[in-house]
Amino acid sequence: MRQVLCLVPLVLVAVAAVRHRSVLAEGFGHLRTASWPWLLAAATATCLTWVAAAITRQGAVLQPLPKGRLLATQFAAGAANHLLPTGLGAGAVNLRFMTVCGVPPARSSAALALYLLAECVGRLGLLAALLVAFPDALRLGPLLPDGSALPLLLGAVGLVVVAGAVTALVRPLRTRVSAFARDALDEARSVHTRPARALALWGGSLAFPALQATGLAAVGQALRLPVPPAHTVLAYLAATVAVALVPTPGGLGSVEAALIVALVAVGGPAAVATAVVLAYRIITVWLPLVPGALTLGALVRLKVI
């Protein structure tokens, strides 16, 4: 069974590649005309995102984790995340890794929740800072129908209210959520008593989206996108925050659409924005996907996860 599981990631990669073959062909075509030094900068930023993820994962749990295996697990988790609905692949891989490392299941789940919270806060914090610094950069007026912003906001608030009401009314669910919240708060307090862990958690959670956005800005420079790099970073953060609500595998399809819309909203021509996004997704998703899947299979075979 374990040998069969080692092959599953590669099969999923092949299926995803066949389904998106036209996007892959177009993306590689754009890479051939790009400036290679900027593409190298984008690839370097992408590699550093795995380091930032490993640092943040360690910061979310008190128990020391083996550094080499932790970094390899983040690389493999990236592949899993692009093959399963957003966040589930990486979450499952990291939960299994922490369990194998001897972290109790309750603390592993609490550490995962703390990581997700820190990553969300870091991404939203960077977005808010850029919106304050460049208040006129993101022009959503032409992209949203008149009067649509308020219904969208009310819909989001309504979903949160409904989820809270269901949790409060269903006693077994309320009990489980309360117990999990207590474990998560205990883990958060414990982590923040260790300055090194707190620095790793929050430093990594800021570095991770910043490096992702830097990669997009570098690809924009490589393809001569007429948008300032800071505005490209703003567009990336806005798009990824919006697309986080769409449960597609790794955001495939939804991320591309949101990024193109965001780049157009900061002043990029639609054709160039499309080329930038396709090239960026080749570098950050498709090129690491096969080695990531191989790493995932090797970690399963070696019982690291």
C-alpha cells in the first residue's frame, strides 16, 4: 500500500498537466521571450518561500523539528497543496509529519491552526500597509459593477454569522470547537513565551507572502509589465486574499484569473498581465510540481510522513 501511495502524487501531476496543457504551452512560450536575470530572481524568491514556510512551521510548535526533513516536507507540501483543495494538501502533510516527529495530535492541530492564523495575519498586514502607502494603486471601480461591493461584504459577514450560529446550536460541534480553541490558545501562549519561536512564527509569516509577491514582481519586470513593482506586490496580495475563499486545488484556475484581474486593476495591459501570470505560475507551480511530487513519494516511502 505504501509503494502504491508513492505513485499517487505523480499520477495526480500527470492528470493536472493534461487538463492544463494549453496553459502550460502558452506559459512556456512567454518564458522564452523573458529576461532571464529577472526569471532567476523569481525562481530564487520561490525557493526561499519553502524556507520561510519551514521557519514559520517551526515557530508554531515548541518541540524542535528536524530541520532537513522539515524543509523537505514543505517542498513536498507545496506539491500536495496544488493537487488538493487549497490548504488541505499542505495541512495533511504537515500534520502527518508532526505526528511522526512525536508531537501529540492535539498540539499538531493547534500548531497548524496557529500557522494558518499567522500566515493570514501576515498577508493581510502586508496588504493593509501597501494600501495605506499606495491608496490609489488598486482601481477596482472598472472591474466591479456599481453597488456590488456592499452585497459582497454582507455576504461574507453572513457566512461568518451562519457558521457561528451552527457551531453554537449543535452541541457536539460546539464541544469540539471549544476544546480545539482551548488547545490552540494554550499552544499560542506557550510559543510566545519563547522569543525565538515567536520571531520565527511572525517573521516567517511575513516573509512567506512577501517572497511570493516578489516573485510575481520579478516576472513582471522580466516581461516588461508597465506597472511599478510595489503595485505588482499589492496586486498579488489582494488577489490571493480574495481567492483564498475559492476551494479549488492549489487555486489552479482561480488564482490565475484573480491575478490577471488584480494586475489590470493596478494599471497593467490585459495581454501583458496574462503573460506575466502564466509565466509566474509556470515558475512557482508547474516546474516544482514533479520534483515536489517525487519528494512527497520519497517521504511517504521513508515514513517521514
